[in-house]
Amino acid sequence: MRRVTKSATSSDKSETGASGWQTIRRVAPYLWPKGQGWIKRRVVGSVLMLVAAKIIAVTTPFFYKQAVDVLAKDTTDPATFLMLGAVGLTVAYGMARLGAVIFGELRDMIFVRVGQRALRRLALETFGHIHALSMRYHISRKTGALSRVIERGVKGVDFLLRFMLFSIGPLILELTMVSVLFAVLFGWQYMAVVVVTITIYVTFTFRVTEWRVKLRREMNDQDTDANQKAIDSLLNFETVKYFNAEAREEHRYDGAMQQYETASVKSGQSLSLLNAGQSFIITAGLVIVMVMAARGVSQGLLTVGDFVMVNAYMIQITLPLNFLGTVYREIRQALVDMGEMFALLGHPAEVLDRDGAKPLDVRQGEIVFEGVSFAYEPAREILKGVSFTLKPGQRLALVGTTGSGKSTIGRLLFRFYDVTAGAIRIDGQDIRDVQQGSLHAAIGVVPQDTVLFNDSVYYNIAYGRPEASEAEVHAAARAAKIHDFIASLPDGYETKVGERGLKLSGGEKQRVGIARTLLKNPPILILDEATSALDTQTERSIQESLKEMGQGRTVITIAHRLSTIADSHQILVMEDGRVIEHGTHDVLVAQGGKYSAMWHRQLVEEPESQAA
């Protein structure tokens, strides 16, 4: 639990208030968007229905008063006349209450589309922004925590949109109207009691709720942490089984839930305290006003109907005041939830298109690295002045020890990150000066670990080019040597692959990934250990498909098994972020350096592994 000093608390309060107003300003345009008249008309219509409902609600107790006065009269009129008057007034009272409800429901019917449209737009904006964030953000994010932030934030927006328009303003309007009526009909003393009661109630509610907001924030943090641990454990289901760690994971999850339980109990207890305090204040105000009205009746200044009307008005304002407590609590909690989501929306994208960026024009596919340096963190440089030129249609292989920077070259070419020094050019165009969408469209990547969507095999292959025909999808699967396997499945291409493709073996997933890239048919290919999960026979057949696909295209292959890249036009040997050897396979073997040692070692190891 975080320790908070007095100064820190006040600072946190001011920051929370500023954040709350910033959040409200972010939400308000969804109620009155530019260029969308239909939304504005619906908002205006909703407000009109709201005003009509409040006017009817404030006038309703008058019918109640008149009915009581008629019944209380000591009159010589016939009983039927008396009863018809009372019944008529009672019916009018009921119709007024019904009218207030109907106008309220009409308000909601008109506004519901505005609220849902706003939720859709905001959810889409958040989803798109997350995809626009850099790789640096995504490799450090927590998926479970992120989904929780979005879920709570969208729900908070739904609540705030409705209650900003239909709760706070209407409540102030109704309380003002009732206070003025009390002053006009019964005297300023009644109005004074009502105003003082409301002031004390609102002050108490706001102060206690501010305290509860901090408890809610702590509860959210613990809820997010517990949810993240659960999702992380489920995503690593196989690893948990491999290490017989079910009990360990349960203990870890229970520890997080215990902290959530503690925070939730504090929040629940504070809610009970708030409700009790609110009830005491409202009850005290009600009793004082009713005593004053009772004395007025006994002194002949008020009628029994006036006494009943005072009671009806006090009860009528009691309900919205109780509602105010709920609304304010929920609004403050919603602002906390939404603040996290808007903070996510405010997280800047690291890699952006420059102003005036043009589409990449791939005429031949020449790739040039000029003195490229890069560091994920300032203290640890990964690439150190890497330079090479890959001619159009050539195949370049990158080899070296783990951590030497091979995969980083592929990520920089795809522009997951921007270089810290030097430049990368495709056909003479600096990739920082072109639109990212066109760059990504020109490059196909087969990663070492292919991750699939939890959908059908067909969907995952067609993801490479959604507009492709069924015949083209099947052709890509044949080229990747996986069509026969898919055809043998009970559901064929409609077979679900499971979350992250867990229903398929590593080799099957890799072949689906290769088929997906084959279908994309890009002019530049990056093969990052693309066949590492395959057996030798399948690897050889797919290598033939990849070579056929690479004809006329520029190909960068990141490989550990040197036999797969021996026919490359160029081979770069990487070590500690630098190119230490450069040449063809025959030249590098003849040099007797690092590559030659790796080659001869694999010549010995591969026959032994195949024999085993």
C-alpha cells in the first residue's frame, strides 16, 4: 500500500481535479459533435423531454394537496359531489405522475442512440490508437491490465454521458424550483431549512466521496493486478503444466485477490458510512420542515393539504438528493476509470509519419543500410554503424550468435522503431520519409514464432490478402506444403486454430504463417528463422517454395541453420551489433573465420542429430 504524505495528498487531489475536468472536456464533444446535426437534434429533444418531465414533477403535489383538502372539508355538500371532486383530483395526481415518467422514458429513448454512438467512436479511437503505438510500448504492456483499463473506461464514458446531461443539471433545476415554491407558498423559513439541508448534504457527500475515490483507485489497481496475473497464467498454460506449478499459480493469484479483497472491504465500509450520514442529514431536514408545517396547521395558518404537500415535496427532493450521492460517487469513479483510458489515448506514438510523407515507390527493391546504429535503451546499444547494400532481387542472409542484432535489422527495416543514427533506404527513399502503411504493404515477414488469430485456418491464411479468392488461398497453402494437412481435417479450412494457434503444432503454425505471407506476395521478404520449427524434410520442401517465391524479389533471411542460406548472394556475419564478415558462402568458408567455424561445426552436428 502506498504511503501518502499530507503534501502529496493535496497535490494528488489537485491533479485528480484537473484530470477530472480534462476528462469531462474530452467527453463533451461526443454530445455536440461538429457536422452531425442528427446528434444535436437528439440532444435538444432529450433536454426538452427532460424539462417537461421536471415541470410536471414539481406541479404534481398540488393535485395531491387539493385532493386532501377536499376530503378534509367539513361540508354539507352531498357525499357524491365530495367524492367526485376528490377522485378527480386523485386521478389528475396520478396522471401527472404518469406524465413525468413517460416524458422521462421518451428522453431516454431519444438519447440512447447518441450514447451508443459515442461509445462506439471512443472504443474505435482507443483500439486504433493502441495499434498506432510503437513496438516498444507493446513489448512492455500487460494485455490483461490493458483490456481492463479499456473496459472500465468505456463503461465510465457511458455513465458520464448520460448523467452529465440528465442528472446534475436537472437535479439543480428541481431543487431550485422546490425551494422557490416553499418561499412563495410557506415563507422564507421553509426555504432556508431546505437550502441549509441541501448544502450540508452536498458538502458531506462530496467530501466523503473524494475520500472514497482514493479507495476506489486502490481497488482498481488491485483488480487490474489480479486480472493480469490470471491472464498471464492462462496464456502460459503449458509452461505451468511443464513445471507442475498449478499450486504456485493459485497462491500467486490468491495473493493478488486478497489485496483486492482488502481494498474492496474498505470501499464497502466507506459506502455504508456515506449512506448513513446522508440519511441522517436528510431525515433531520425532513423532521424540521414537517414540525414547522404541523405547527402551521395547528395555528390555522396551513391546511392539512398544505401539510401533505410539504411532506410530498420533501420526499420528492429526498429521492434526487439520494440520487445525487450515487451519481456523484459514480461520476468520480467513472472519472478515475476514464482517466486511465484517456491517459492511454494520450500516450504518444513513437513512430509517426512525417508531414507530407508520400507512399513508398518500390521500383526495383534495392535496400541500403548506411551507418545504422540503434539502441532499445540508451545504455545498451544493439547496432553499431551497420552498413550494407542489397541489390534488387538478391538474397541476403544474416547469421551470428544470439543477441548480435540480426532480428533488430528486420524490425528497423519494417520501421517498428526508428534508427538512432544513420539511414535505411529502399530504392533511394529514406523509410522515415514515406507512409508507414505503404512500407508495411511492401514487406512480407515470416517470424520465428508465428502467432495466429483464434479463428479458422482459412481466415488466418487469407489475412495476408483479405480480398484474395478461395483458389488463391488454397494455392498459397499448397506452396507452403500445408494444403493436404488442412484437407484431412474434419472441418477443413474452417477448422478453428485456438488462441494463438495452440491447436496446431509448431510446424503447422509456421506453415500457415508462410502461406499467409505467400498470399500477401510482397516485393520484399524478411524470413526470420522462418523454418526453425520444421523437420528437415518439410524444411527442404518449404525452402524450395520460398526460393520460388523469392524470384525477382529482395529477400533478407535471418538464419541459424547455415545450410539453408548457403546459396545467398550475400551473407553478413553479425557479432555484438557489428558486421564482422561479409561475402558469399564460398568466400567466407575459405577465409577460415567465424562463419567457417560455424559451418564446420554444423556439418558435424547435423548428421548426428539426423541419425539420432
